[in-house]
Amino acid sequence: MVVPELRPWQAARPHAVRVANAVRPRLARAADAVRPGLTRATGAVRPYLARTAAAVKPQVTRLAGVTRPKTVKTWQYTAGAAGAGLALAATVATAAGPWDSSGQRTAERDRAVALERPGGTDHEADSGTTATGPRPAPSAASVLTGLGGGTRTVKSAPTGKALATVLGPLLGNTALGTRHTAAVVDLTSGKRLYGAGAGTALTPASTTKIATAVAALSALGADHRLTTRTALEPDTGELVLVGGGDPTLTARQDADGWASLRELAAETATALKKRDIKTVTLSYDKTLYAGPEIHPIGVNDNLAPVSALMVDEARTDDSASGPVARVSDPAADATRTFARFLADHGIKTTPPGPSKATGRAEDLAEVSSPPLSALVERMLTNSDNDIAEALARQTAVADKQRADFEGGGDAIRDRLAGLGLPLAGADFHDGSGLDRTDRLTANLLTSLLVKAGDPDHPDLRPVLTGLPVAGFTGTLTSRYTDGAAGVVRAKTGTLTGVNTLAGTVVDQDGRLLAFAFLASDTTDPAAAQSALDRTASALAACGCG
């Protein structure tokens, strides 16, 4: 039995001007939720914002001879490091291409700009304002250095001994089962700072999606789009709906930036009428993918049958994420919906059946997904299994391997090997991590994150920008609400007896660290999840340089 992972998702679209307009519902909360914490922090440290740094210095106490971090409230993290984390995220994402490809990256950039301005405005009664305008408030000192270096300075990276003192007792929590591994790496230098069984391969669950994302972006590029088209056979007059493997193709009235089946029907109908065709034999082509459509776990609400043609991830309700019953034949269902849309434009069709578009067929219309960068971000933020399996197959297609579960796993491994990543013990059987026979190491997961932050690989940056933000987005929306909210950004993983977490964190010295924690043989998923969250929060609270 698979323990379904909560994956709330709200679609995001870029806007151009202010932070409030920078995002659609998916990330408006990320920008707005930081503001109250910053306001409270400013009130606590007025008149000089520089005192904020002192408020978030690591606080440790001796307990049974072990150095452990005190609990630091959410506002302290958001005031002292969330802004810094968002600012760094903007620096990290700058090289990823046009900002308008993702509302999340746009929000982070604009939020960072707001936080990095040289001065603020104090409208209190004693502000000393004059007729000529308000006096700027002093700004806190910069605390981060961007990837690749810069003029800013931060303290040295945490030492392995200090990290072991802080993390060791937390990782020894019995809630994490009998087998658990960990790694912490300086994301800027790539140097491993801490490891506990880091080379031991365990079941990664959904943290597999980090590997899938890196492989797909490496194979296809961040700007690649998935295209669904219609083709007309010249002799028979057969109209073929050709699937391009886009699980985000939508039949909803408001496509919200995703590829629209309604738009494809309208454009196809227009093209048919120009040819004086009002009745067609309708077929569908899902041959881009091969092999079984049903995942080895069987029919499951966490994943639709993997088809090259589907709409709205074959969901049977209006949801956009999370587990729900799926239609048994996504391609046929999508084509029946397409037929209804054609009928709305005066085109009659026969009941659809499977076919394959020939090389002589004339393309009539097409719609394309947002760039792959946006699909990767949606996949990681929501832990979207349907996108993950699609991207594994797309990687196989790009590498000219059989586009099935096995071929997708082989293609992911080959792509990661080409990037020089440590693959000892790694085994890929799918793209989503639902397969319990998948194996990854903490070494590999942290190396993937370091590679995504490498200035020489800007196409991989969506792997970092797509990670859920603690307390704000995706699978971490309801986690870290009184902990390292806004500072931890991580991909979660949950199967029965398996709990994992891998991502990035800004520590109290301003260092950007990558971490991976994997636990197997857990018996209480809620307790294991809490134990992992406390460990990541301790890393955020660490001033271990």
C-alpha cells in the first residue's frame, strides 16, 4: 500500500510589476506570508534593522551533555533568513532564462529586489519626515553570496564535527526506523560537510523526482515544449488526434497558461471548414510511448495510466493535484472530449478509435505546453507523479530508448552518468519514485542539487526553484509552520515504511546548504515526517561555521 502524499497545487502565472501581482494563487502566499513576520521583526528591532541579525543568531543549550539548538519561532526564521533565502533563490534562478516562464521565479526575483533595496521608508510619527519626503530607514547588511562568488562575504561553511553534534542525535530518533542515511553539502563549493551512510542506497520515494527533473532538463533543455496536434490523412479523410506526451493538456474553460484542448478543437475546426470538411472519421494516436501503461504498483489514485495522450491527468474530478480516481483509458477519454468540442464548432465525428498518423498526414493545428522548466517546477512543488512519468518517457524518447518504464529508468541513469554524478548503488525503475525497487543515495541526491546550482548548467536551475518552500508551497505548505518556514526548500518522499527529504537550506551564517535524509523501515509516517522536519530545522538554525 502506498501512503498518498498531500500535494496541494495552485497554478501560477507571471505578472510584470509589483510583488502582489507577480504571481497567481500558487505563490501569492509565499510573498504575502513573509510580510507579517518581517513587520513583527522590524517592530522588535526598531530603530535599526541591522539588529535583526542578532535576533536570529544560533541559540544552543546543553541538554544531557549534547549541544542542541533551541526552538526558534517562525517569525525569527522569516525575518532573519527567509528573505535571505528568497534573495538567494533569485540569484540562483537568474541564469535560468526568461523570468516570465515561471510565476515562482518571478515572485522570488521581485521579492529579492524589495528586500535588497538600499533603504526603506518609516512612516511612524517620529520618523523625522519633512516636506521634501521621508527619510530612508537603514538597511540590514547583505548576508549572502551568490553562486559562483561575489563581493559579499559570509562565514565559513559548517564543520563536519559541529554538524554531527547537531544532527546526530536527531537522526538517531527511533521514528526514523532502523535504516537511515544523511548528507549535507555546501551548495556553492560542492564540498560534502557531513555524511552518515551517505553512500548507502535506500528507497528514495518521491525524492526520485529530483533525478527525473535533472535528467529531463539535461536531455531536452529548459525551453522544450510538449506538443499535441491534429493531422488529416489525405486519402481517407481520417482526422487523428496525436498525443505528444503532455499530461498538463487541459480541457478546462480557463486553461490558465497550459495547453488547451478546446483551443486545439477550435483551430482544427477552422482548418477543416477551410477545406470544406464537416464530417470526419476521428482517431487518436498514442504511439509516442510504448509498453504497459499501468505502473508496477497497479491501479492507484496517485497516478493515471501513463499515456502519450491525456487531458487533466485523466482525473475524474476538477482537482489539479493529489490522489483521485483516474479514467482507465486516458487517450480514448481525451478524444471523446475532443469530439464534443469539435461538435460545438459544427464538425461531426465518428466514435474515436486508436490509429497512427502516417508521414503523409497534413498537420492542421497544434497546442504546446509551457516550457519544460514550468513542468519541472509543477512536478516538484506538487510531487506530481503523472508529470514525473511523462518526463521519464520524454527523456527516453530524446535518447532514442524505448519509452516505457524500463527505458525511462535507463535514460535517467544514462543522463546522470553523462553529468558525472555518483551513481554507485542507484537504480531507477520509474520517474516518480512510486516503485519501491528504486534506489538512491544521499550522496547522489545532494550531488543532483549541487549540479542544479552549477553556473555551467543554467538549464537545471528549475530543480532548485521548483522545490516546495517550507510553510508556503506544495507538499510543504502545512509543514514548518512554527519552524524554519521560508528557509527550508525540499522535495518530500513518502511510501509505506519510507520517509525522505532532500533540498536546500540557508543556515544562520548565510550559507546555502544542500541536504538529503533517507529513512527506511519507519512505522509511524507522521512521527518520521516530524523527525525529518526537526532535523532540517536544526540545520537551518545551525551557526556551525
